[in-house]
Amino acid sequence: MPRTTAPQTGENRPDRRSLHQRIAADLRDEIMTGDLALGADLPSTTRLKERFDASNATVQKALQLLKDEQLVIGRAGAAVTVREHRQLTVRPASSLDVADRGRPYPWLAETAKHGGTARTRLLAVAETAPPADVAAALGLPSGGTALLRHQLLLLDEQPVELVHAYYPLDIARGTALMEHRRIRGGTPALLTELGHSPRLGVDHVSARVPTQEQYEALRLPGDLPVLRTLRVVYGPDERPVEATVMAKAGHLYELRYEFTPA
């Protein structure tokens, strides 16, 4: 059954998106909330035409958007179905876990539990002036620099996250952080070995229009938002030891936070 529309509140503003974009938005929401379950058939074109008072061409344009976003699969002569593994759930709290020596970084191990093959591609390691919010988080002076480790995370060879991780130079110099190679077990393990074990992580999460770099690196199919996380990691003396900017395709990810009463 199609979901009923909630009453409008505030100013009654018209939806200026084209009809096929509005149809795709409603179906996308039903897929991501589970109203249209994994593997389920989408309503037929005839039913969608009636529901949205749309032409066949408009419905097909909406379905093509969802196919491009990898949310549904369409095969000749068969119904359009909801794609398996449509969304990856991430627990940010697990990012501070330290892997046992010789074991892969927790993100890779966690992703493998979902049946996917995950890997990281190291794009660059360089000293650079970070964005203003990162510089403020690390307590850098005006014009100060930090070490950047720039990576792309891939799932089944599809890019899913673009990462810019910054470290204070006095922590990074003379360590494996400065080397253009992946760090076995991840940076939490290395920081722990260096005496800067992660004790607290603070996330600032926002939805953003993707930058050109994010759009191209993540192979985004259209004008969809990215989830942008600025994560600041603090060591045992409450000093910030890492600030990371992560951009994820908003339609392929959800973040899971767990809370206990204060």
C-alpha cells in the first residue's frame, strides 16, 4: 500500500522538482525504510502511473534514476525489484576499536560480515593546510599544516567513502603515518603503539551537496547528497590526535548510534 502523505506544516510551498524526480523520491524513501523489502517487486508501471497520475515515459525516467542509484534492478521481461544489500549500516563507535596485531582494520572486517569484499585505496600522503574546521579541531595556528592521509574505501570494487584524515605533525613525523602505504590494523592501532591511544571520538554529521571531487570519486549517479562526517579523535590527555573528514553516498549508507540514559 502506498504511504499516506502527512499534513503540510508551515508555508505551503510547491515542490519544484520534476514529476519523475518526485516519484523516484517517494519510491526511494519506501525502499530505504523497508516498506519495499529487499528482493520485493516494485509496483507495476500501470499501478505507478495511476498512483502518481503520470505517463509511462515519466514513470520509466523515475525507475531509471533508482537503477542508476543501485537501489533497484530491472531485467527485460521481468518486474523491477529492490536490490539486495541496498544500504550499508555503519556503527561509528566501532571506528575507535583497535585491531589485534596482524588483523585487518575493523571497517574491513565489519564489512566482510555483510558478504562484501572491502578494501582501501591510498590516494595520497602529504603535509598540507587542512580545511578551517579541521584546523580548529586540531588546534592548529593560522596557516598551520598537518599530515593528510587521503583514501578511498571500496565495497565490491564500488567506491563508497572518501576519506581525508589529518594528524598533528609532531605525532606523525618519523612514523608509518608519513609513509605512502596502508597501515596494517589501521591508524587506531598505530596511534596506540605511539602512546596516543584513542579514548574519545566526536562526530559532526551533516548532509551536503557533493563537491566535484566527491561526485567524481564516489561515482554518484545524480544530484544526491553525501553524508559528511567530521570526526575528531582525542587521546588519553584529551588532546586531539586525529581529525577525519569522511564523505559517504547518502543513499547507500545509514549511521547507527547507540545511547544509554545519562
